Amino acid sequence: MILKIILFWLFAIAALAGAVSVVIAKHPMRAALGLLLNFFSLGIIYILLKAPFLGIAQIIVYAGGIVVFILMAISLLGLRQIPGDRDLSARGFFSILITLAALFGALGVLLFIRLPANPSQDVGAKELGQELLGPMLIPFEIASFVLLVGMVAAVALTRTRREK
């Protein structure tokens, strides 16, 4: 039990570190690697919380698929380091205020939430598959088509730049 708690907090800190690195990284490749750390850590947390199917799906689909797709797009586009300019205008000030309001709102929810005494049963892979491939089949296929269009567009943009 103590080992699970230690592992939970270790991977929670790793997930937070990955999320922070996505936001503050100046190089897109480092931001994508921070996203990989975040997704992988969340998958392990799901496994520790007795949701192994969700954890493995998180690792395979997001850490293994989406991040690889993002890394490929960054490589194909040849993105370089993002300039380090800071927006100190009114727009930047209001974005900081909105971010702080969202942070304090989330912290307020976490501090004052009351969890149910007996949580519901874990949803199995069969029920999740029936839900995803039953009524949610069309949105699922639309999402895969949008990802395909994005990949083709990235290749087309890179090819046009190289020819010029």
C-alpha cells in the first residue's frame, strides 16, 4: 500500500513536470518530449488506480501514437526554436489573469470536493469498445480523418518549402 502511494506521487510529479515543460519549452521537440512524459505518467497513474485498460490505452494511443505523430510533424516541418519574446501587453496580462483564475478554481474544486463513499464498478474493455464503436463510431472515424488530413498537410507544406 505504501509503495503504491509513493509510486502515485512520483508519477504525479513526473506528469506535472511534463506538463510544465510543454508550456515553457522553447524548442518544439522538447515540448513534445514533455508531452510524452506527461502521457506516460498518466497511464501509469491509471494503472495504479486499478484501471489497467484505461492506463494501457493511454500509453499506447497517446504516448505511443499521438506523440509520435506530433514528433513526426515537427521533424517534417523542420521547426526550430521558438523566439523568446514575452507578451507584456494588455492581452498578455489578461491571459495571465485567466490562467490564475482557472488554477485557483481547480485548486478550490480539489480542496472542497467530496468523493462518494463507494465508487462505481470499473468499466471493462468490452463495454468501452461497444460504446466507442457503437454510437461513437462516426466521431471516432472523423477524428482519424482529421489526423490524416493534418499529416498530409504537414508533408505538403514541407515539400513546398523545400522546392522553393
